[in-house]
Amino acid sequence: MGLHYNIPANIKDYENPKRETEEDIAVLEREDEVYKLILWNDDVNTFDYVIEALIEICGHTLEQAEQCTMLVHYKGKCTVKTGDLEKLKPMHEKLLARSLTSEIV
């Protein structure tokens, strides 16, 4: 007489992981499309100038812009926006046009 286990229906089917793998791949593909727009600190621009640029260019609220500006000042850089390349590239170019140092990673 062998042992018999009642296996709940919600236990993963390790013999057939196909569906889970497809979902994992879809998540990885979406993650590949997420880029970061990073603003770097400089010794030239004022807090107000940077805050205004983040509001106008990146669509930040005043509070978001202030927080990002403080992070840039004290940490040296801050991710000011995330998204796909098409969305971030124009923002990056506008920040550069205002003599702000940014990059997309």
C-alpha cells in the first residue's frame, strides 16, 4: 500500500510550466522597454530653474520636482522619469537644451 497525498488544486504544475514561462517572458519583454531618464547634479543651475524644467518638461507636480531636485543636489543624480525610449528622448533633449545634464539608461 503506497502513500496517498491530497494535493490542492492551486499547487503549481511543475510538469507543465509552459503557461508560466510565457507570462515570465512577457514580463521580461515589458521590462526591456523601460528606460530611465536620469538628471545629474551641476554647480550652475538654481533649484528653481531645475524645478521649473521638471514641471514643464517631465510633467512633474511641484512636490515631485522639488523632491527630485533635492535628490539630485544631495545624491548627485535622480531618475526623473521612466518609460519607453520614444517618450523619454524628447524630454532628454529638452533638458539638454536647458543646459541640464541628463541621460537615458
